[in-house]
Amino acid sequence: MSTILLPEAATQVFIALGSNLENPIAQVERGMQLLGALEYTRLVKRSSLYRSAPVGKIDQPDFINAVIQVETRLTPHNLLMSLLAIEHACGRVRTCRNAPRTLDLDILLFENLQCSDAELILPHPRMHERAFVLHPLLEIAGDTCIPGQGTAADCLTACTNQLLERIIPS
């Protein structure tokens, strides 16, 4: 697949990172480095790291999560292909939904774009239900609105039963 660039200026994108295998903190940090090195893409901000309990399949280790903001000239689908390549390079093997993973990368918001096709749904369809996404997102972009859902801050108030632990760097 050839890279297609957006003709206009760079687009603001938020990406969630998560890991619960093979030194999750190092996996998330490596994911941030690789995302920052993507062609036509620049890392703008990064959140703190957070520890969270697994969702769905709960018999697995806790996750380390973060959110980054990038500016990119890649199209949403080209960016998605790049994220999947980074996951693969970091050892991600897809076995079943919500399985443990070395690195998970999800496009949360691609400016205000809303789309739904076989490969990509934007905004991310469950981001408004997950404190481990909303809290780090609000840390780096406190006024974020999620198209079709409202403000990220309002969405977070519905996630009070989800515990997070901010990881303080040593």
C-alpha cells in the first residue's frame, strides 16, 4: 500500500497506547518513540503512564496505558497501517479479543473526523467508556470533545468505578 498524504496542513490526532506483557512500561515507551519517528508525523504531547485493571478478559496482568497527541499528514487509514506495523514490530500477536498484548495502539480522535468502515471507526467507539483512555487524554488536552459523546471530562464522570494509578517515574 502506498502512502497517501493529506494535502493540507498536519492533522491533530490522539493515540492510546497500552501493554501488559514483556515489561509493559518499556513497551509503551518504545511505542511512543516509534510513533514519534513515523514519517510525516510529529509527537506533540504525551501523558503520564497509568496502571489499570484489564477490561473484558480479566484473568490477565494489569495494563500500562498512556495517550499521545501527534500531528500527521498521513490519512487515517495510512496512520492505522503504520500503527499495526509498530504493534507487529513490538511483538503483538492477535489471538482473541481483549487478550494480553505487548503493545496496543488505537487512534482515538483524528481531529473531528467521524467515519466507520471495515478497517476503522472514528472516534474510537469505546473511548468514552474507559477511564484509562479519558484520564490521560484530559491530562494532555483538557478541553477535548468526543464527537457524538460530549466532552471527555463529562464522559470521565461516568467512569468512576474504574480505578487508575498514575505511575511516578523513578
